[in-house]
Amino acid sequence: MLGLWRKATTVAISLLLATKSIYAYDFDPDSTDSIKNVAKQLAEDLMSMYNGNEPGQTPGLLPHPYYWWEGGALMGALIDYWYYTGDTTYNAITEQGMLHQTGAYNDYMPANQTLTEGNDDQGFWAMAAMSAAEYNFQNPGHGQPQWLALAQAVFNTQAARWETKICNGGLRWQIFTWNHGFDYKNSISQACFFNIAARLALYTGNATYAEWAVKTWDWMVGVKFIDHTYRIYDGAPIGNNCTDITPYEFSYNVGAFLLGAAAMVEYSNKDGKDHDAALWHERVDGLLNSTANIFFFGDNDDDKVMIEVACESVNLCDTDQQSFKAYLSRWMAATTKWAPWTFDRVKKLLRNSAKAAVKQCTGGDNGRMCGLKWANNSGKWDGSTGVGQQMAAMEVVLANMIQQAKPPVTDVSGGTSPGDPTAGSQDRGHPDPLGRPLRPIKTGDRAGAAMVTLIVVMVMLAALMFMMMDESEEERKPRGRDGPGASVLPVSQSVQARGPASEVQGSNPPETISPSPEIKGQKSMTVHGIAAAIEANKSRAGCYAAAGHCIRNLTVPNLYRNHDKGNRGPEHRAPREPSGQPTLAQASV
């Protein structure tokens, strides 16, 4: 009997040790010490993937395959880390990265990013700067750009890009005409602009920012990117006046609007506008309901866990999408400071998600790296690692300290960051790629341009005549080793046909597109160009532009299958991929 007891005890102890060894972290979301301890380790592993502070590297930039914009998102995460924990370990790195990427006009438009930078990308850096101002992050030294002024500069450059001639308003996805996606207006560009405007209105008390926030919201509703249930869709090409809406839904869209709407509640209350405050209160509730219903997996708020519904359950999240839950976590938590009635619900959703996120952080060589999937996976690591996965886990863990965190400041409640309402006015959003100021075109410039054009045309004609003469001479010579009369494959058969994109204008995207490598040298492709691209080179194509970033449109399943028992309406399709990022030696989003 004693022997059986000893065996049972041994088995029980072994099972207990095995169970403990499965999980890298002993996480208690109700313990401040536990949250800080886990967040510290998550931050260490996150920063192991950043080398911008090392000699010979570029501050603020992440290595391939990450775009420039995610460097700004990382800086925002590090500001959050300091805000919640008080740990200054990464403050110097954060300040260095934030300042190094400001560009010639101090508006986050560095000259080496013109091949990749869109309005949304610029917006992510501005939102990080806004957080630095609101949280009283250490101010840069005298003569350096200041956080509030940087956010104001980005706002001014983007307000100058607001376009009423096409789609009656809105920002295009891309800033520069030569980038694919310039003919697309997307929700995340509007979301960033709205978020910045609302927070600037609250911080400064300037009604102009609030008016722009209202204008942006009204445009989103008018163009039906936000529907009556507060679902936010990806965007639309401008060809049909933004009526061909791409129905994909991403968590960072609703998160950015949620925080902006909460800021508008606080602004309206402080401005004594009760009607406006009630209206924005209703919008916060609508956005939060939409968020909980779509981007959380489970039967109810007691067990729901965050999910990137458009791609996660079908294993199609690209590098960008792997980070989106970080921003939803960040902005949901911050929302509770300006919309305190949301706290109980938000805390419950983020608490569930943090526990699930930490539970699956068992990967990598150190046995504690985090994967993408938190929901419905029994705590199993999904085999993926990356900046996005690690940043998302850290943000959702930190969010569980929001109640203890100090409220954001304004310029009348302890804010110390100097502002400049005219910042960015030198740069109307379209600077010379080399950072030089553009002067007006004069008569001499036009004459010179005409002369250069004439010379180029003459050289091209001469080259064409030379090639025709050379081809005529070649036709009189024997072909190959088979001698005269040997067959020659016609050019039309030896080179794959590449019909023009115009041939597919108005066509719908294909239902299924096979996985394929990225197209180098491009950030994305236009929506209607996909069919032509696939036919042009099936081994390389695979990009269908949808707001924010391009998507690898692989299979097209019902993305809400196995997600929730509720009725989610029409099927949605997996979107978005950064395509053809320049090497970081040249540029990086």
C-alpha cells in the first residue's frame, strides 16, 4: 500500500512539474508586480529584434521585412512601456528613434521613405509623438523637435492633402503619385488623421482640430466606410467615387477611431458642449460593441479573447497584420481614461486576452517567445515569432495596469511639451524627394524642359532607327547552328504576354489566388491591376491593394467560420500585404 502511495505521489509531482514547465510565465493580471515582471521580459525579447541603436544602424528603423511605419509603432509601444511601468531602460533609444525619423521639415516625412510612405504610415509616428506629449515623456533638448509640435506638423501636412474633388473628401492612402495605392482611399489613413485631430483638440483646446475630427467622421459615414452598426471597412478605389468598398475589417481601424471618439467626449465635456458629448458617447459605445463582437472570440465578455479575424484563423496574417492587436490593446486601454464608463467591459476583455496571450508565449530558443494566436488554441504556441507578435503580447499585458496609470495630460493640466500650430507649413505634403524646397516654375524652366524633351525624343528616334537597321541586317544571316532556314520562335511566343492593366478595369478580384512571393520594387498594386499582374507573372504576383498596406490575397474562405456563433453578415476575405519593400539600405514604412 505504501508503495502505491509513493508511486501516486511521484506521478502527481511529475505531472505538476510538467504542467509548470509548459508555460514560461506565471502571470497574474491582478498583480502589479506580476504584470511589470512579465512585461519586462516581453520587452527584452521585443528589443532583441531591434538594432537601430547599434553602430552603423539607423535609429527608428526595424530590419527587413518590417516597413518604416512599424518602427513608429514600436516607438509608441516603448512609450507605453515606460508610461505603465516607470522603467526608463528604453527611453533613450525611444527618443533617439523618434527624432532621427522626423525628416527635413520635422513632420515625419524623411526623404528616404518616399517609395513607401503613405498617410497612414506618417500617422503612426505622429500618434507615438502624441502619446509622448500626453504622458509627459522626456522632452528632447533645446533646438530639437518637440513631441506636440511633431504631431501638429503631421496634422497640418495631412489636412493640406484632404481632397474634396474626388469622393467628396478624404485622404488618399498614398502621399506620392508614383506609389501604387495613390488611387485608393482607406480607413486607416482617415483613422490616424481623426485620432490625431481629436487628441490635439483635447490637448490644446483648439476648436479647429475638433472641426477636422468631425469632418473626418462625417466623411467616413457618408462614404459608408463606417456603417450603421459601427463596422469599419477597409476602403475603396477612387475610380467610382469610392463606392466599390473593400469589405475587409481590421482591428486597428476600429481601435484608432475608438480612442479618437473617446478624446472627443472629453473635449466636448471640457468645452461645455453636452449635446456633442452625448453624441460622441453614443459613438464610443457603438465602436466598442462592434469591437467586442468582431475582434474577440468567445461566447460572451467573460471568456472572449482578442483575434485578428480577417486573417488569423486561416493562417494568412502578413507581417503588418501580426502587429494589429498591439494597437487595439493600446487604444482600448487608453479609451478608458477619457470614457471611464467603458472600463469594466474593456478591462474584462483585455484581462482575458492578456492571460491567453502570455499562456502561449513558449516559443523560440529561450522558450518564451510569443506567437500570433491567443484565442481558441488551448495555450499552444503557433510556431511564429516577430516584432508584431511580441509587441501585441506586451501591449495587452501592460493594458491591465490602466487603472493604476496616471491620466493623460493636456497643456492646462500638466503637459510640458512645447507646440507649434504652424509646424509643417513649409511642407505641403509633397516635398522634393531629396528634401529641397520647391520653387515656382518659371518661363526659363519651361523652355529648358522643352529643350531637354526634344533632345530625348531625338535620341530615342535615332536609337529606334539603329535597332531597325540592325534587325534587318540580322535577318539576312543564318540562324543558329542549324544554318539557313532554321526556325525562330516568334517574339510573341517567347515572351509571356503582359496585357495592360486597363484590360481588367472594372473586373472583380479573383476568388482564389495562389500564394506567391512578394513583387520586388513595389509597395502594392492597384485594386484593378491584380488580374493583369497574375496573368503577367503567376510566379510572382499575388497582391490586391486594400487600405493601409497591400494584402497577400491567398485563399478566400469564410473568415468568420469557427469564429463566433453569431450572424456576421456577408463573408469577408483575407487581406493585406506589404509587397516589394525596398531594402533598408535604401528605404524602409
